[in-house]
Amino acid sequence: MNFDLIVIGSGPGGYPAAIRASQLGLKVAVVEREHLGGICLNWGCIPTKALLKSAQVFEYISHAEDYGITVGNAKSNFDAMIKRSRGVADGMSKGINFLFRKNKITVIDGTGKLARGKKVEVTDKDGKVTSYEAKNIIVATGGRAKQLPSLPIDGEKVIGYRKAMSLATQPKKMVIVGAGAIGVEFAYFYNAIGTEVIIVEFMEQGLVPREDADISKELSKVYKKKGIKTLANSSVESVDTSGKGCKVSVKSRKTGKEEIIECDVVLSAAGVSPNTENIGLEALGIKTERGLIQVDEFYKTNVDGIYAIGDVVPGPALAHVATAEAIICVEKIAGHHPEPIDYNNIPGCTYCSPEVASVGYTEKAAKEAGYDLKVGKFPFSASGKASAAGAKEGFVKVIFDAKYGELLGAHMIGSNVTEMIAEIVAIRKLETTGHELIKTIHPHPTMSEAIMEAAAAAYDEVIHL
């Protein structure tokens, strides 16, 4: 069977690519080996947020007295939380199936592999191989949990993020290796429902090491209050799983001292590895570097008619990035003239509590780039809405180029900031200056007022500090 486009993978890169291509009049097929929606909908973005919401509700109930409400003794039900999370994921996956039917997209079940002559060979669950041909092929096979040499994942005692969402029983004590988004989100969830959590992070900065240093310090302060222990600038040397639980050998990179931590389970949250093995790249001579497929600004590989998007190409391994890449790639294939992505204006969100959101330069990176800066910060402790909501932790920090007023970056930590960051992305896209932001009237009382106030602080015009 011949198509205009075959997409290998139906995650947040693959399924938008297929839908946009269909909208543009192309005959489209999608190859998927497991569940429609990929890791994001089934085991990543969506079900993790369901778990985090359960933890947040439990925390609200546990602290109901703070809001003038008396309730009985609240208890968390781990099995019910997991079940709810899986139900949310299943519903989203069924939604993708509906969208595919609506857009007349052919779904091919099985594992896809590139073959010469713009063909995709699909192996179904019974081992039968069927060949399909297309004018264009997009590789959107996504990523998986990265395995560290000292931390082989066995799926039982040493687990990845996928298993962490479907454990049969709640662990009493957990070591999480990696303090990026995945690590701190699971740390919040498990700590909130009563698991003792220790985070081990290789980088010196500690929690969320890729974020602005002020954000990391604030989150570390909050997590310490919650009882989450963080071992920064440390490495896991080995894990002994021969006994009932795990014995984790952790070495301080500063002192060289090693300690043994005993726990029930170890979660490896050290990042993502691209799924680029055994998909036919070598046979077609498609260029890769460190496992990532090399593409141009419109995601074309060095082989005509073959494209790649999402976690398998260089750039942030984020769902919204994959979706944006998908749409640009398909529009280029269809003969349109899309604008390439500005990778310095990609928002990053971490859904722990308090939430973290950022875009653009950190203060350190902006200084290293040679900018003369104006930096403003507004704490939520000075926000009326935050006080009323009982969410006074955190702040908004904005960084401007002192010469032209360009908004170089923004960094937020607090309640609901993952919704607020989109304002900054739009402002940067429109090249709005600091003075224009200050004069943009924000509704009162809202958390988003902190953005305007932080901008005013940068220019010594802040009212509420």
C-alpha cells in the first residue's frame, strides 16, 4: 500500500504530524508498536500529572485546617491513585484513535523499520513483516529512560519512570537518581503520600540543575521542609539488589566519601535516550551523532524523503517541542513556508509542588553571553492572590537586556506558574520590551501580576515591594 506520508511513532511528535498532514491533503499512515499517543500520553506527561494531582489533593485535605475546614483523618490510597492515573492515560489514548479516524489516517500496528526505496517494513506481534511505501517518511520513535552503567534497570528494584507509575505496592523508602523534572516530580508525589525520599544528583547545583540557580535554591529549601533529602554533587557507584531491598553506594564528588543507603526501590531518572537503534538508519546511510539523527531546520535528514522529529533529534526532549517540530516538518513537506523554531524561546515546565517554569536565558547564561542586565524578582509572599490561596512560596524572576529592554529570560517557581509561562513566551516572540510589559495591565488579584511586578522591580518601579 502506498502513502504520501508514513509516520513511525504516534507520540506528541508523530500524531500531530499525521493529523496536520491529513489536514493538508496528504494520504497518511502511522506505525505504532504499542499504544497511540506514545510515552507522553500513556506513561509520561499525562499520567504523571494525574498522580501529582492526587498528591496535591491529599496535601490540601491534610492541611484543611489552614483554610478553616475540619475533616477526619485523611488517608492516601496508593492503588486507587495508580488506577486513576491509568484511567486518565487510557482516555487520552482513545482520544488519539478518534482523531485518527476523524482525519482518515491509517493506523498500522507493529514495529516499523526503514528500508531502501522509501519503504517501511512493519513487523506485527506475530512476527509477520509487511512492506509499505511512501513519498515521505517521518521518524518519530521517541525516547526511553536512560540507563547509567552503575545503575542497570531490572524493572523490579531498580526502575524507570514507567514502572514508577505502576508499582504494585507503595515503597516505604525510595532513592531517586537524577534531580531533573522527572526526578523532582516523582519525589514530590511519593513524599506527599508518605514514602521517605532521597534524591541523588550528579551536578553541583542540586535540584533542577538546568534551571536558574535561584530557582534551584528555592526548590531545595521547600523540599528540605517537606523532608526530602538531596545529595547534590554526588554519584551512584553501585546498587546491590541481592537482598530483600537495595543497598545504594553513593559517593560525594567533593569529598570522595562514600555512604551506603538502604531502600526498597531505586528510581533511575537520569534523562532520556533516543530510540534510534534497529530502525534502519545505518542501512540507508542516515547520519547520526551520539545516537541522535542529524536534520536541517525543517527536520530533513541527509537522505531525500526521510525526516525525523522529537526526542530522536538534537534539542530539548519535550512533548511541546516535538509537536512544534512535527507541524513545521509536515508543512514544509506539503510545500508551505513555515518559520523555523527559535529554540531559545522554548518553555520548560516541571510539575512538582511548587511548580517550576522557565524560558530563555538564565542569569548566569545571559552574563556569559555578554549582556548588561536588569534583573527583577517579585516574591509570591507579596502577592495578595497567593496569600489568599495559601501559596506564598516562590517568586517570578525576569532578566532584561539593559541596553534595549529585550526580555532575555524568565524563571518562576510557585503555584500554577506552568500556566503563567506562556505569557513570557508570547512576549518574547513579539519582541516586547520591559517598559511595555510594565505598562501591560494585569488583572488583580492574580498570580500573574507577579510578572508585571517583577518587570517593574527590574526598572526600580515596583509598587508592592
